[in-house]
Amino acid sequence: MGEDVKGAGEVSRVPALPEGNRHKCQVTALPNLPLANPSNLTAAAQTLTGLLLYCRPGFEKECAAEIQARLQALSIEGYAKARPGSGFVVFTPYDPASLPRLYQKLRFGELIFARQLVFVQPQLTELPAADRITPLLAAARVQARQYSEILLETADTNEAKELSVFVRKFTAPFERAVRQAGLTGQPSAPRLHLFFIDSATVYVGLSRPGNSSSWPMGIPRLKLPRSAPSRSTLKLDEAFLVFLGNNPRNLSPGMSAVDLGAAPGGWTWQLVKRSIRVTAVDNGPVDRELLDSGIVEHVRADGFRYRPPKPVDWLVCDMVEQPARIAALVARWIADGHCRHSIFNLKLPMKKRHQEVERCREIIARYLDDTEVPFRLAFKQLYHDREEVTGYLSREAG
């Protein structure tokens, strides 16, 4: 059974900026793509009744609390069901008529704990084993005239691994049926999602290109490079994709960076891969191949005390420390002009994790507002994160 989460946890508010400075703080920095044309939706799309959000197993409560806070800010009330360990949350508004407005207004890029955002119909149950395609195809028809992509998915849990084998086998015949029905072929159309709870229980829904994750299950499939000194390298690789997109203009060869808490060099490796000069700050050893690259300087120092002799383009930080200390440190680097951009990790406590992220957001916003520094800030729990979230902070032109 699901666990109702209503107003779970107190949510800190980013302090309001003075009237003349309201342009300074932008709370999201995720790149936005062109949005799908809502005219593609059919009138029967009014059968959509809720939101389905994929998340990291164990973070359902945080995902539920966050979506409720976001929708309350849009004056939309409802309830979230989140079964611990399930890897997903279902939010149902009290007034389903509000869903078309949410389709236009709710920004996936502002959600921290959600890997994917799907607008869904009521759960389909007891699908006949002899013919699952017919009822699923009928459900797809009532949502949209055409789809740009078809995604058959499960939760990212150990329990769902066996189910994923069935889903892979079912994908080809279902995709063939969708094509034969003429429901594909428009690149700007919504994506069709079938989210399997089991082989006979499915959520049918749609997502909006440019306002959802482009990856199946919301998971980027990145390969660990053989020469990388640690698996943590994948976190920074994913962070660049999520926050900067595929062709980042502010991540170019010849730039300079500081990596705080660098050892053994997983994050430094990603910067060197992009021909960026790195000062790797850590009292521990750094991978010898990185030092032999000729563009890495190892400085044995306290990451909280170190400051570069001249400004750098990037600060990256994966130090194990209290989140509030990391947030204050990064804010000072940006405010004092030591760097222009920063990606950093916040190691979250076991409880009140959503509140801790909002507390760190407030620390950064207050500090940069007090110092009158325009900035852009976003947070996301990445697939390669664990008990942590990743932040992106940049100093914007005044």
C-alpha cells in the first residue's frame, strides 16, 4: 500500500530580494529545450489524473515533499503517494482540471529529487496476459494524436530487475503496434511512457520534450573510463550533461579550474579530459597519470583555506563535509571572484534531507544577495549521486 505524504517536512524559502535586485537570483540553471506543442494533445487527455515522478529508491519522501511544495506555490493542492523503496511517487491533485495548467507551468528543471516527470492516467490493472497491447494502445490514443518517442520503463530497484526482462521483450511488439496505429512520427510531440509496476499493472502517461528527462527512466548510461582513478568521475560527467547540456560554451579547452578534495582525482580527470588546467587541492595522493598530463598541479592544503592566486573559470568540490559549510564556501568563492562557475556536492544527513538542501539554497542566496552578486543556482540529485545532491552555481553578468 502507498503511504500518503501531506506537507511532509518544512520547506525553507529562499529570501526575497529587495525590489531593485529581483533580477539577481535565478533558482534554476538547467538548459531548456523547445517545448512540445500542446495542441497535439487530444481532448480526451483530460483523462490524465496525476503526476508520476521517478526518483532514487529511498528518496520517495523527499521527492513527495518537494513536488507538494512546488505545486502549493502554484496554488495547486493534492496528495502524494510514496511507498518507501519503490523508486517512484504519484501525485494526485484534488482538482484534475489543473493538470493542463501544470503541463504548461511546472518546470522539471526546478525539481531536485525527480529523475523524470510524467503526466499519467489512472493505473491500469489486470491486463490480460493474452493481449496486453489492445488496452495499452487504447490508453495511448486518448492522450495524444501522435508521439515523438515510446518509452517502456520500470522503477530503478532490485525488485524490478526481473520485470525489466519482460518489458524488454514486450517493447518490440508494442512499438510495432503503435507505429501501425499511426501514433508516431512527429518530433515535437509528447513522449509516450508505459511505467510497469508488474506485467499486468501499468501507468500510461506522457512527458513533454524539453520539460522532462531525455533519458529512458531518467538515467544517463555513462561508461566508466578505464583510466579514471575513481567511480566518482561519473558524477561530474553527469553534472556537466545535466547543468550545461551537450555543447557547453563555458566549458572549453584552455580554461582553468580548482578541484577541492581532489584525491584520488576522479573529478580532476573529467577536467583534464576537456583540456582544462587544474589545481588539485588535497592532502591525499593524486593519480600519477593525471600529474603526468602536464596540466595538473597538486597542492597539499586544506580545501576550506585554499584560495587561488588568481581567478579561475571553475571550482569543483566533492569534499565530505557538512552541507552548510560547503554551501557557504562555494558562495564565498563566487562572491569574492575566485571563480565564475562551480559544481559541488552536498552530502545529506539521514533525516530532513529536502530541508537541508533548501537550507543550503538559502545560505547561498543570502550571501550573494548581501554582496550584490548576480547568480544562477540549481540543484539535482544525479543518478550517480548516493546520499547527496549536486549543485551548480555561476556568477552572471550584472
